[in-house]
Amino acid sequence: MPDGLPHVPLRLKGTTTVENERNSYDIQLDADDNTTLDTILHQELGNEPAVDNSIVLNGITLQICEMVGRRIATVAILQTPPRAAADPLP
């Protein structure tokens, strides 16, 4: 995700394709261009995704915001913060 984007979640439709989100937001996900966010989440989470379920791909968190039946209607996308280095033991 480019540095110029805010570090707040972007809300996109589940029908958004990888190609569309890459062209619009420069977000690189490891999936075919025609794959939708709905499809990615269903594949990664299995048969019973639910609101607030999330996955991390390539440092990007995809979180389900809204569902209509089994269809994922809205997805939040945000840059996953890097893990803080553990404090050294005294």
C-alpha cells in the first residue's frame, strides 16, 4: 500500500476484484486479477466466514464488515502494522 494512503481501513465491496483494488489503491494481493475479495476470504476462511473475521495477505489485512447471507458485502482493507520487536530481557 503506498505511503500516501491513510492508515485507516478502506471499505470496499466484496465484489471488488484484485485488479480493481490494485489499480485504484496500489494494493498488491497474491491472487489472480479477476478474483474478488469475497472469493479470497471464502477460500482462506472456509465455508463459514462471519463478520469481523480477518486474514492477512502480503502485509494487508482483509476484514469482513458486512454479510448478506453467505455473500461478503463489505470488506475493510488496511495495512498490517509491522510487529514490534520484543523488548530485550534485562
